[in-house]
Amino acid sequence: MTTDTPTSGPTPAASVGSSATVIHEGLPTQLPDIDPDETQDWIDSFNALIDERGRERARYVMLRLLERARQKQVGVPALRSTDYINTIPPEREPWFPGDEETERRIRSYIRWNAAVTVSSANRKGLEVGGHIATYQSSASLYEVGFNHFFRGKDHPGGGDQLFLQGHASPGIYARAFLEGRLSEQQLLRFRQEVQHGPGAGLSSYPHPRLMPEFWEFPTVSMGLAGINSIYQARFNRYLAGRGIKDTSDQRVWAFLGDGEMAEPESLGAIRVAAREELDNLTWVINCNLQQLDGPVTGNGKIIQELEANFRGAGWNVIKVVWGREWDALLARDVDGVLVNKMNSTPDGAFQTFSVESGAYNREHFFGPDPRLRAMVEHMSDRQIEKLPRGGHDYRKVYAAFDAATKTVGQPTVILAHTIKGWTIDALEGKNATHQMKKLTKDDLKKFRDRLYLPISDRDLESAYEANGTAPFFHPGADSPEIEYMLERRRQLGGSLPKRVNRSKMLTLPGDSVYAELRKGAGNHKVATTMAAVRLLRDWMKDPEIGKRIVPIAPDEYRTFGMDSMFPSAKVYDPLGQTFESVDRNMLLQYKMSPQGQLLHEGISEAGAMASAIAAGSSYTTHGEQMIPFYIFYSMFGFQRTGDQIWAMADQLARGFLVGATAGRTTLTGEGLQHADGHSPLLASTNPAVVHYDPAFSYEVAHIMRSGLERMYGSTEEHPQGEDVIFYMTVYNEPVPQPAEPADLDVAGLLKGMYRVTEVEQGEGPRVRLLASGVGFPWIDEARRLLAEDWGVRAETWSVTSWNELARDGVETGKWNLLHPDEAPRTAYVTEALGDDTAPVVAVSDYMAAVPLQISPWVPADYRVLGADGFGFADTRPAARRFFQIDAESVVVQALSALAESGEIDPARVGEALAKYRIDDPTAVADRSQEGGAA
Ligand SMILES: Cc1ncc(C[n+]2csc(CCOP(=O)(O)OP(=O)(O)O)c2C)c(N)n1
Ligand SMILES: [Mg+2]
């Protein structure tokens, strides 16, 4: 339990691990009253207290009783919200070990340089935007962290992990400038990452991909820092549980905005952090009561609302609402009028009070109640105006951070009340701060005065005339301030943020592990999902990489045939298994363990993605290569968590995303919401994602092997592995699995297409049929029908990746554009299909746009069939007939192409249509299917 926060946290009886954990708001009234007279005495005396001393006093006594009950370990339910005051009372604040005045000066320099960075990025003719006000509200929060708490990469414990508010980046750059990590020129090139050459500019927000030695965690998509930080902290525990790394002395810090808390991903996983007792996690929410264009909850109180949410979820909550100047006032508040005013003033009003004068505050905040007015009679208007919010009081913030790091058994959230744009008069508390990106000469002068900076009017004006901005300020590398801040960072393990890659590459398994899949399945039909899981299981037995694999699934392990891993690999749970499982007598019983390898995420694709990101970036965040293998319903991958996959790419995380039950017609019976006809297209939009859609188990083997080699192996071009993510779509439909052909074109397979069957010798028209994934059997059948019924010879191609083929085409075009004097290159599709003129018909279980991606490079008549439109529930044959993607539809499409080119009599197309009735799904009503259940 917390030592410094007497009014926070659940009661000891409700601590995790005890049976009372599940009681959230229980009242003991259902217990039989064993002494009604005694109970009545207590109630009577409480009534008397209210009658004689009033409700305020009664409330006070009740709160004291609750506090006492907690101290005495009586399990009363926790309060969900407390008064609108600091959680840590002044008498419990710890000694502050720093030099407050030096740290104030450092903060001033950083504030100044941060604002000038943004302002100069908006000088005339450049105008690339930026946020000024956010960092000004959170400067104290960050600086307490940097000077006293955040441990760097060289700290013996391994260092802390920082998720920073993305649009506070100017402040983080400004600190790095003072520390000598960034130059003035780089600050001037904020948000200009290309025009000055590679690496010369600074990225707008924390983008590890763009600044790979600086930023570690991308955060600016609101909400993702919340959920990702929780799963990062959990993954740190997992690494320790698995015996891979001691992470016990590492802390995850996440800085978030109060507006950002409205994103479902912000609050959606907080119960996970509480349930798993993540006391290695601290959130700092910068409660400036504003988002971009207005108040967060003008009529409400965001700090109170968040407090209730977090307390209800089981977090330790520390509110830092008021600066020290309020302490004396609160100490005199014997009637509770001040607290009452604080409790009942809505955020919108506080925002107004923050921009108005002392006189206005005296009149409207203190004024209406004579007792309140009297409380500030001794103060000048100026003093009243200067009464600060808690998040700007360095010592109060220090006390909160200190308490957070000493809290055991719970994650902590610090709710810091701040003012947006604090210290810049032109911005403070205004709704339109986001629009103001540039400071005028006057604004800058006032700002300088407020920060007590030794910059002369002349210097300021001449810089302004020269480039529309102010000069940066650096006190000199040997100034006491810089020496102080550098010394603090040395003590704490080096500068932050910083990204390092200290991992060792892995020795990867050799041929033998792939032999099984390459053998095929003889007469059996096997789904590609089963093939992938089979190989995964064999990988997990490998002495080198086995323990580094992190299987992840949101609830669906059984669906994907992975329940066989339960008894051996076990499900990770920090508490182990405290109960006898219902299936304990079964072979494949559910088994939990603190050393468990499987991450079983509940029904949270967002949580599963956050785990995949943590595992996939472990090579850099922990120096330990881990291999996430995240398997999910393909519909709920890119469609639902695409933004997280984008962040995964930004974080340079690697790993396998496996869209199982892929396709619009394979997941028979599930229908519209489940039937994925487009995830390859969504995947194509992420530049780091390499998508494959294998048809055969031997293709699965080559693709998974290539993924391992590219991401976890060392090559000349990528000695530390490639920053890509493998996305593989696999199906639950059993299909024939031929053995790998002896002369398999592996290079073609990995580039995206290779020929499976050659056209037969002989006379007559020819077509070429292309299919991916589960569509291959359709073209195989079409080939037979074309030959038997229509005398048309067809060759078949397996397209393993429409996306990679299209990318190659685009890149080839660009290369040719830039090299007019050299022999033009040929796109791989064009090269593979050669100068043959036979028409090409493509089909897949996705919308037509997926195969259409390659059309510019197909050197012949190109026809595409696709599953366009919403899915529905029915058998596979019915669905395929409905979309016109089955074998018969391929035949009609092929004939139609041949008729148009004059190769066959056009009447034959009508004949085929009449024969197959491809426009009529009822024609397949009695056709059976196998292996339907998902
Ligand atoms: C998902 C997403 N939506 C919108 C934005 C645009 N955006 C950037 S900052 C911001 C306001 C953030 O407000 P808050 O979280 O309160 O942070 P503050 O600047 O007040 O500290 C918004 C909406 C974004 N970055 N991400
Ligand atoms: Mg805000």
C-alpha cells in the first residue's frame, strides 16, 4: 500500500490476491445485525452530530472514521472520489533533494527555447505548425522527472521507459539542446525533415522511425500511449517471469493529456494494470482542463471524473491540484467553505479564473461567500492572481512522483492540475491556443520578463527583424545550470529520451524444422492456419529461438487449434493458477503460470496489439530479441487496430501478425461482420508491412522462414535485421496440400508469384490463371473444366503477395523515372508473365481491388474476379457463387476474355453461362462443404 497517500488506495482487505478483490462497492448491510441496540446507538449519535454541528462536520467525521478503519485494516469499500484538493497534505510532503532555484532557471530556459522552436517554425514562408501551449503547461511535470526520477539507459537496473505526450516534443528537444545533444540549427529545422538532408531536421512528434537514436516510443496518436504503456509494463513483468531479463528495477512512465483521456484506448485497459498489480507503471495526466479547441469538460470536473475511474479500477490516485500558496488558506478553512467552493466550481469556470485578474478572482471565486472573502482579505490582488495550480508547483509535483515510485501493489496515476500555455500571457488558458503558433515581439518580451531571462530588447528585436523569431537561449556549457542538469542525468544513467539497440541477433533454425510442411499432406486436406500453427509449435521447440517466441491471441487460441499449447507452454499469469481448472482431467487443460509463454489477452485486440508492439520492440527497448506471433480473426486486425499497427511500424517493432480465418467466403456461417474481404488492401497502406497470402503449407514454410531471416537474422544489407512486420493471411478451410515441387521457384514465391502448373502441350486457345490463398483450388478446378468442357488450356500461378508485386511495380517505375539514361528495369510481374499474349484471369477471396493493384504491369488482357460487397452467412459454395469467384466463374471469365480477343466463338460464353448458372447462387443449394466450423 501507499505510504504517502493516506486518503487513497483500496482498503487492505481489498488488496489483490485476497478473496475480497472482487468486491468493488459492497456494503455490509446484508449481514445479519448481531447487536441491533448497539447499531442504533451509533446511528443516533451520527444523527445528533448532523443536527448539532451540521453536515460539513458530519462529513468530516465520517471521512476520519473511514481513514481510521483503513488504518485498522477494517475492509470498508474505497471512496471513488475525494475532495478537490491535493492527495498528499503538506505535512506529508517529502524533503526535496534538489536545488529548486537552479531547477527553476533550467525550466525557464527550456520553456523559452521550446516556444521559440515552434514560433520560428512558423516564420513567414515556412509555417510548418507546432504546439506551443502544451509543453508550457507540463514543463514542471517533465522537469521533476528528468532531474530526479527518469533513469537512463546506463542505469544498472536497465533504465525507465518514457511515453511522452507527443505534441510536447518541442520541450523535449529544448532540453536536449541545453544538454548539448541537439544544435541550435536542428531546433531551427523543427518539422523540416527532408529539405535540409537526411537527419538534419527534427520530427514533429516522437517518431522512432524518423529519429531512431532519439525517440523510443511513438505517442502522438491520442490514446495509444495509454494502452501501449500498460502492456509495456506488463510485458516487462512477463520478461522477468520467463527468466529472460530482470526488469524489476525499471519503470514505465506515461505522460498523457486530459483531453486524450476521452479516447477508449486510454481508459480501456486500466483494469489490466490494476489486476496485474503493475506498480512499475506511473501515469502522469496533464490536466490543463483543455483540449485543442475548448474545455475538456467545461460543465464537469475532469480530475474528479478521472479519479473515480481510476480508483474504481483499482489504481493509486494522487491528485496535485493546488500549489503551496493555497496550503495556508486550506489550513484556515475550518468551515469547509473553500473546499466546498473547489469541489463545486466547474472546469469551465476554473479556466476563466485562470485568465482573469486577481480582482476578478476575489470577486467571483472568493467573493460570493463572506467567509471566503474574509479568508483572502490580507492578500493583494496580485497575490490572488498568482495563486498557482498544483501541476506548476515543483515541490508538490516532486512529492507526487516520489509517492508514486514508492507505491507497492498498484499502478499510480498522478492527476496534475495545470494551465495551458502557463507563463506565456498571450496563450494562458485561452481556448484558441492551438491556433496561435507564432509569438509577436511583444508576446516574446513579456514571456522573457516572466522567465527572468537575460536577453536584451535589442537582441530580441534584431533576431525578430532578421527571421521573425527570437534568439534561442543557452547559458553556456560550463554554466552552473548546465553542469547541474548534466550531473543529474549522469547520476540517473544518462540522457533521455534515447533509443539504443543492444540486442544480439539470433541463430535461426535450419532446414529440418521446415521439412514437415514442405512434404505436403498426401491425401489429407489441411487448412493453412493449421500449417502455420504446426510450424510455430516446432519453432517453439527450437533451443535458440523457442523461448523467444511470444504467442499472442485475444481469446481465440482454441479456434486456431492452439489449445494443445496450454498444458506445455501455459498461459502467462503473474498469480499462476489459484484454482483447480474445470478441465483439469482433460489432456489439453487450461494452465496458467507466472512463467507461462502464451499471452492470452481476453477479448481485446487492442491489448493484443499492444503486447505485440512491446514484444516486437523488445530488441531495442530491452536488448532482448523476442518474436511476437499474434494470431487473430483477420477482420479484427487492420480494420480494428490499424492505427496501432501504424504505431508498431513507427516503433520499428518486428514480428508476425497472422490474420487467421481470412477471406470473405471461408468463415462459413459468420457473415457480414466477420468476413474479411479487404485486409490485404489495408495492410498495403502500411509501408512496413509485408503481406503474404499463402495457398499451400510449403509456401507457409518459406514465408515464415523468410520472416524470421529478414527480421531476426543478420544480412549484409541489414546486419541488425530489417524493420518490417510480416502479415500473413491464413484460412480455416481444409484444402489439398501438395508436396513442394522439386524445382520450386522460391525467389518468385517470396517476390509474390510463381507458376504452379505449365500449360499443356497441344493446340487451341490458352489462358493464364492467377490466384492467392484459398482461391488456388478454384483456379485448379477451373483449369480442369476449361480443358474438359471447352478445350482451353490453362496454366496456373500462385500469387503469394499482390501487395509486394504492386510495390515492386511502383518502385520500378520510380527508378526508371530517375534513371532516364540507363536501361529501364522491368517490374517483376511483367518479367514473370513474359511476352505471352494469352489473357490473364485473377481471383482471390478478397475484393477485386486487391489483385487489381498489379494491373499496370500485367502485359496482357487482365480480368479480375473479387468478393466485393458485404459478406453474409451461408455455405462456401453459395457465397462463392454469389460473388462469382468460384471455379465456374473463373471459367466463364476466361472464355469471355478469349471471345473478346477472337480466340473463340462468342456464343460459347453464353453456353457456359447457361451451363454453370454463375449468376444464380441457388444453383449450388445442395453442394456440400467440409470443415465448416470456425
Ligand atoms: C487520435 C488523434 N486525434 C486527434 C489528434 C489531434 N490532436 C493533437 S493534440 C490534441 C489535443 C490534445 O488535448 P489534451 O490531451 O488535453 O492535451 P494538451 O495539449 O491539453 O496537454 C488533438 C486533438 C491526435 N493527435 N490524435
Ligand atoms: Mg489538455
